Amino acid sequence: MTLRKALIVGATGLIGSSTIKYLFNDPAYSEVTALVRRTPLLKNHRKLKEVITDFSNLDKTLSTITANDVFCCLGTTIKKAGSQDAFRKVDFSLVVDVARVMRKQGAEQFIVISAMGASSSSKVFYNRIKGEMEEALKNLGYPYLRIIRPSLLLGKREEFRLGERIGIIMSPFWKLFLVGSLKKYCPVKADAVARFMVKVAHEEPIDGVYVYESNQIT
């Protein structure tokens, strides 16, 4: 088996913190590089290589990094970012910039967290930015682009989010009524999304773009 190298961005977030653990435990990866704003943020591991950055000059930061697979778990909210412009910088600009530079560095596969309902023509700002991000990634020439669109994420966060707290409480009831075509609206655990990211990275690749809706996350 040929060992692979992974780059993960957003490794300390809700999904990213689980994704990096799955990468550590995956024998297919010999090295896992994580972009972080400060160190030490992650527990030391023999596979781990931390790169500190403020994300202001990704061309320079990523110029010495090589990876076969890029796992992008970047994401915020308008409330946390402070403005729509700040939100767009994280969920669009940073994602696309990382993908652009790493494609130049020879990355073959880009796996990214988007959102259910993502569409560049959406009237909802959040979904529109996610859709624009997806469209921009499709133009970067990756042999394998995997886009994952989870619904409401469940998991332990540092900050309180009322919608997610309600989702946790109501989750057992939604599973009873959201069946068939409605199943994709069920909340999904962040850890399940992380596990799915690493799982699909191993799927037999056929050149092209793969979009996974929330009900496909297993």
C-alpha cells in the first residue's frame, strides 16, 4: 500500500477535531499536516505536522507543503464572524485559496464541508456563499473533488447555539417523521461527518466531482 499525505484545514473546529483523529488512526496516511493559528492546539502525534499561519499569505505558507488529499473543514457563522464580508472571507475566500495553492502543489483530491441547500443562485446568503464556493472549486482542476453537504450539525461546541440545542433535543423525534426523501433534513452528528470525510477519501476514484447529501452520510 502506498502511503499518502493529508493536509487538514480547520482541524480545531467541530468537524475538523474529529477528522484529524480519524486521519491519525488511518494506516493509509503517513503524515497529517494541520494549519493552525497558534500552537500547541493539537495533541502531539507521530503523524502530526503543525504549520502556524494567520492565513494572510497562503501562497507562502503552503509553498513547502505537499499532500495527496486536502480535508477542508473551514466554516463559521455570520454572528461569529461579525459581518457578511468576514463570513465570506472564511467560507469562500480561505477555502478557495487553500484549494488553489494546494492544487499547484500537486494535491490530487479535495474534500470539503459545504452545507445542505448550497446554491450559487440561492436567495439565502449563507447557502449562496456555500454554492459560490462549490462552483469556484470546480474550476480549479482537481481530479477528485468531493463536496459534503451536511444538515444541522450536532456536537459539543464552545459557544452556545440555540438552533443546535433544539436540534439535539428534537433529533429522536425527527428521525421518526423525516423518512424517505425527507431523511436528508435530519440533524447529523459532526463526528459522523468527520468519519465520512475520511471514508470517501478512500473510495475508488473516478475523475470528477462528487456531491454527497446529508442522508448519504453513514
